[in-house]
Amino acid sequence: MIKILEKKPVPKATVTCRNCGSLLEYSNADLHEDYKHNNSASWPSNLATQSYVIVCPVCGVIQSASWIYKK
């Protein structure tokens, strides 16, 4: 069990949906992992790169999003 000793605000970021143009605010808890295989000739074919996505709540399109690091 995780015990909260001091509660801080959750870092958030914004992204514009590439489909409908809505401005979306998200936190790391909203991200989904998306593994894509790397087809580069310089990389072994079995390696995958990890990226993060969110689903636009307005139009349902999968949108790339970055992991948020506290500044």
C-alpha cells in the first residue's frame, strides 16, 4: 500500500487533436503505451520503440502524447 505523505498537484500538459482540433489537457495517468516495431535497416527487426498515446474524448481518434516530467 502506498502512503501519501505530502500531496502535490499532478503535472499536466496540453495537446491539440490532429483530427478535430480540440485542445486537450492530460496527465500521465491518461496515457496508454503504444509499441511500434522499428523497421529501420540499422535496427534488429524484433526491437520495438515505446511511445504514448491518448484517445481524444471528442472524436475518438488516437493522438500521440508525451510523458510529462515535473519541471
